[in-house]
Amino acid sequence: MAKKKLNRIKVILVEKDKKINWLATQVNKSTNTVSLWCNNKRQPSLESLYEVANVLDVDIYDLLISTRDLKESKE
């Protein structure tokens, strides 16, 4: 079974022309942790997601894949 993409952190980083290392420093997490989030191998806690949204100056909903999109991809 393929790993579901649940967050859009990597996409937003590209749109904002920011790097994983920069985000890791801003949210006080290891580069490895943020890389796992960006590659959807691990998901951030809600608190971390909120902090990422603040740092990237986006709405927290912009960082999430819609559950409707997930549902449609199964069909």
C-alpha cells in the first residue's frame, strides 16, 4: 500500500523559495525530522503544524491535503 500524502509542507517550501534546513531552524526541529514531514514519511503534531504555518505565513489548512482529495484518489 502506498504511503498517503497528508501534508503539503514541501510544496509550500518550494512556493516560498525556502529550504528544509531553514524551516528546521525556524521551528527548532532537526533537519531529519522536517525532511520526514516533507516526504510524508512522518506527520507533524498539530502543534508543530501550527508553528510551521506561522513561520511560513500560511493558513494551517494550506499545509494539509483535503480529506476529499484523499477519498477521490482511492476511487
